[in-house]
Amino acid sequence: MNLIKGFTPNWFTVGMGTGILALDAYTLPGGPSWLKTVAIGIALFNVLIVTGLVVLGILKGIYDRPGVREVLDHPIQSMFFGAIPMALTTVVNAVFDMGSRYGAVTAYHVGAILWMINVVLAVVSGFGIPFWMFTRHDHDLSRMTAVWLMPIVPAEVVAASGAILLPHVAVLAFRQDLLIGIMVLWAFSVPMAFLMLGILFIRLTLHKLPPEDLAISTWITLGTLGTGVMGLAGIAHDVRFAFPLFNTGIQGAALLGAVVLWGLGLWWMGQSVFITLYYLRTRRLRFNLGWWGLTFPLGVFAGGTDLLYRALGTGILGWAAWIFFIMLAIFWVMVTGFTVGHLRRLSRHAAGGVERTTDPMKRVS
């Protein structure tokens, strides 16, 4: 029961980071065949992780409703409800990308069902959590961090995932409706994210860096732009299946937009690196689940770089995809090691019970 009471949605960031590592390893341009085998193993491991987290989330909703309300009312922990559909998206994409090896028809049917469930979760997150911010939370510009992006980003993550499904829809009218829906989901998220990025820039300028416990949070900006790139690159690749007459125009506009977002992502990546190095140089950072913010954002940016390379074929994008993937693998190994160590420490203190707290970084078990 202590495990259920202590469970919070930020644990889904573990599934986000592990799942995106598997997907990037599987699709890495020019990657060796053994890496694909490793990627499938990691993806299966991630299915177990996400399934276990979903079960814990359901049990918490049943047996710890006051705890759910505490999380909803907390101005930071509530943001991590957006991690649920993003973690599930890594499973959906694994089914699409890897499941075809074991039965294409079944894989795409399962993937389509999971994707539709994920659309609902992403829309609920995108509407519900901001409304909760407007009506229940106590927020202030000086306390703002990139964590505010978490409930908004899932819609564009789901949109990028839907582009994989598009070529496998048989009826043209359904393909057109699906593509319009994907574009709307993308627009549901990315313009709002741009507003928040502008506000975040002002906040960092006026109030300086976020607190130490949220030092890694700036990396989330990279995920917002990376999934935006993936969504546009996917639209550019698959628009011919829905609107062949407008293929050239939409494809060109989508790729141009993707390159613009990619360039902006490089700027935020640079700032995230500088901020992280600043904290490492000046202060001792203690591990918390927020460190998983080093993985998924970088992973989707690497995935977007991969898609741009496949579309444009320029060598610099291919090299960038490899560099970002290597960084992702190093970060994942590091953060996984810290997480395992943290779980061991928690297990040693489990006999003493779990103190309920909604502190965003202390309440991690």
C-alpha cells in the first residue's frame, strides 16, 4: 500500500526515456544490425515498465483518491500527468516500428487502438491541467520552469506518432481525416509551446536560473521542439497518401518548418547544456526523477534529426543524429544507474513507511 500511496506520475518519465532510447536505436541511420536487436530488447523492457506504471496508476486511482487530488492540486507534480501519454507513445511507436517483424496486420491494429487511447489522454492533459492551473494552482512568473510544457507537449507527441499510422489506412477519406487530425493535434500543442518558450525566456532573464531541484528542467524545451520536428517531418513524408494533389506544397512547407524548429532546438540545447554545466560547477546536484529530463527531450530531438536526414539526405544531419544518439545513450545509462541506486535506498527504508509529500523531487517512490 505504501508503494501505491507514494506513486506519482513523474515515474512515467522513466518509460519516456527508456522507450525513446529503444526507438532511436532502432531507427538510427546507418546503425548496425545488432543495435536493432538491442533496441527490440530495450523496447520489450520498456513495455514492462510502462505496463507496471499504468497498473500502479490505476491502483492509486482506486485506493488513494486523496493522493490523486494532492497531485492534481500541486503546481509541479500535476504537470507530470502529461508524462503518461508520452510514455505510452513510446510503446505505440515500438509496436508500429518493430511489431511488423512479428505480424504486420496485428501490430498495426494494436498500434491504432493504443494510439486512439493516447489521443484522448493527450487532449485531456492539454485541456485539463492548464484549466486546473487557471483555477486551482498558485503560480508565479518567478517560479515558472519548463515543466509547464509537460501537459501541452503530449498532443504533438501523439501527432508525430500518428504519422506512422497514416500509410496503413485503406480508405482515402479516412486518410485525409486522419492527416487533418494529426495537423490539428500538432497545432494544439506547438503554438502554445512557443508562447511558453517566450515566457520562459523572460522568466530566466528577470528571475535567473530555476532552483537546483529543477536544474535539468530546461532540457524539456528541447523535447517540445524535437517532437515538433518529428511531426512536420512525418507529415512531409506521408502527405502524398492523403492529399497527392497538394503533396509538393505541403511537403516543402513542412520540411521548411521542421528545419526552423530544429535550428531553434539547437539554441535551447546550448542553453540547457550551459545551465547544467553551471550547476555542476557551482553546486552539488542531488539526483531526483527530474534527471530523466535529460533523456526523452534529447531522444525526440535525435529522432527528429533522423527524420530530417532521411528527407533531405545532408551529411551534417546524419552526423548530428549519431552524436545526439550517443549523448542519449550516455545519459540513459547514467540516469538509470542513479535510479536503481535510489530504488535500493528506498527499499531499505520501506519498513518505516512512506511519508506523504507532494514535493516534486522528494516524492519519487
